[in-house]
Amino acid sequence: MGPSDEPDEDPADIAIPTNELLIALQLAAAFGNETEFREQLAQGAITVLHGLHTDDVKFLTSVMGDAMLPPGWTLERFVHGSPRQTLLFAESGAGAAFLPERLALRVPLFIAHVGSRDLPTAYLRPPCKQITFLPPDAEVLMFLLRASHGDMEAIDEEAIRATLPSPEAMAKFSREQWLIALRAPTAHAVAERFAGFTENRAGKSFSGRVLPDLEAMAKRTPVHAEAWRMVRDLAAWKAGEVDWSELTRSLLLHGAPGTGKTWIAQAMGKSAGVALVQTSFAEWQAEGHLGHMLAAMRKSFAEARTAAPCVMFIDEIDAVGSREDRDPRNRNYRDQVINAFLEEVDALSREPGVLLVGACNYPTRIDPAILRPGRFDVSLEVPLPDRHFLVAMLRDALAGTLTDADFAEIARVAVGHAHTGVIRSPIPIISGRSFRF
């Protein structure tokens, strides 16, 4: 049989990328059913889909064009030839400039409204149909698990649902978190990854190990002493013994990479018995567009206010930049980020219950307005860990793998090194052994 005689591939055997399948399920939920979707293909119909991020759009057009439109229909940004059986696609923002000329064609029009981009108000009212791209939920997850893992194992839905976090928590996970969780080898491992995301926000590590206790380290350095004092003051405020205005409410930790800045923030949350809301400028910047970056920033601060009393830890604060930087490139972007950050820090300081801890390598790169008292009350350098600090961190990171004698010996040899290097590098220790972490 020649190549032209080969049978067509069965569409059911074609693997759909997980990201596209996830978006297809969200789209199906937004429209409700096939009848409602087909109503939006009527001549003159206009549909506006809200709740999108920039990165969703490229997958959205692929899914709609390949999987949702009836046979013979095409999805086009501009009409080429006969407009029959064509669904016109447009975006908010710069793409909205082309909307008037598309309205004249009277073909069905679908508008993707990305939250950070403007859309004229005429499209936000009847007769334009408004639908919302809702976050995926447990029902969507079960469908995905049946598609991705159903051929390899029996899906125990009851056990998986019991492992998953609350619907409110599921709705807050980013698309990246969904895709990371869905890479797990088994269906139950997928559910455990989702549970792990929530546990990390609540003051536990991803693996469920107990985070470090700060009290034992309080006498080692001024940094640990200050952190422990803030924890004790928080306890006194919770007990009604002091007013929130009397507390030191913010702390900036700076120093070389790997000195234990994150460890201290985690220890503060654990020792205080409160949630740890952990984020970073890198996490916010990963959202891409300025509008998305600022939205992620505001979401983190809102999460901290909701979780109060808690410790909010923001890593890589030096990435915020400074308005004193004379480099004209990205000046507008930098100014908007700094102003938005100042607004959030000021708003946080006016509400009781959140200890703010920041970390950076280069405090001189931070805008001076951010470092003023009331925003960051105390700024302290974190030195390289001493032997006692290394033992505490090794026990935390490698619990159950080595003996106390091993930890003590590794710490003795490793004094003067950053703790991340100690944990990750092979270090020869007692009896000629070598441990790789």
C-alpha cells in the first residue's frame, strides 16, 4: 500500500496537549452547552469572553478553531473571501481598533477580553453576550485525570477528592501550577501536588516536613534575635497584651545568596504558629505583561491580608529597582512597579496582623522610599551560617536521612559556606563516606 493509500488517523487517537485540553474544558464550561455555543455563530452575534490572561489567547484560538467550530467553519482575525461560515476573532487592547470595521460585516464576532487591556464599554453591554472564562475546578481535574491516567490505572475519585484542597484554593492556582501538578505519574500524586501547593502557603514545606523553630537560634546572631523578638511580640499582640502600633512589623534581610534568609522567614511563621505567605518579585514578573505583574503583586498582598495573622515573605525585593536609577530604559515600567509596591506596603501597614519580611542580595539597588521606617522598620545583614545554624538547617532539609552525628560533622566541615551549597554538594565526612544532597 502506497503512502496515499494509508488510512486517515482516527481523531480519537490524536493526543491533545494538556494545556489545550484544559482550555477546551474551561471554554465548554463558559458556554454551558453546545446549543448556547452555536447560538453565538448566528449572523450578527457578538460574544465577549472575560477572565483571560495574555498567554491564554494563543491556545484559545487553536482550541476554538480545531476542536469547537462545526465542520466547514473557520476562525479568522480578518475575513478573506466569502465571510460565510466564518467566526471573526478579536482581542481587547490594541486589537479593539479593528472592531468597527468588523462590525460592518455582520458575521459572528468573538472578542477575547484580556483583563489588563481596555475594551470599549459598548461591547460590555447587551446585546453583546458576556461570558466568563472560569478557573478550572475539581470536576475539570477529574475529566483530565480520566483522559491522562485512565488507561494506566483505576481512578479512585473519592480518594482524590478527599486529598484535594478546598474549591477556593483550587480556583487560585495558576495555569503553571495546574500543568506542574498534572505531570505527576499517578492520579493520586496529582492530587497530592495540589495539596502540596496549599500546604506550602500555610506554613508547611512541599514534602510536609516541619519547618524550623527559631527559638533555638535566637542567641546566635542579631538577625535571629530580632526575628525571634518580632515573633514574641506577635504572640503578645494576639493575646491582647500590646497594641499593633507598638510592634516592629517589618524586617528586611539582606546578604549573600544561600545565607538562610528564606529559612529565617519560614522559621518566623512556624515559631509564631501562623501561616506563611511566600512570594517573590521573580514570581510576579513571570506573569509577563506589566498589568499581569501588578495584578499578581496585588493578589499576594490580598492573600496576606486574608490570612492574617501571618508572616508575608517577599524574596528578591532588590528586583523592584530604584527611581534614582539614571538609566532611561524601562523607566516608566520601573516607576509604575515601585509606586504599586509602595501602595501595597502602605496599605498592609495600616491593617493589623501581618509581619512583612523581605529578602534581597543588594539593598543599595532598592528605591530609598521603600526602605523608610513604616515600610521596612529594620534592615539587617544575614551572615554566613555558623555551625549551629548549619546543623538546624541540615536537620530541616535532610530529616530522616542522616544521624545527628553526621549533621554535626558536616556542619563542622562546612562552616564558612552558604547553606545551599552545603546541602546540594558532595561533602566527604566521617569514615571516608561521601554524601550527595
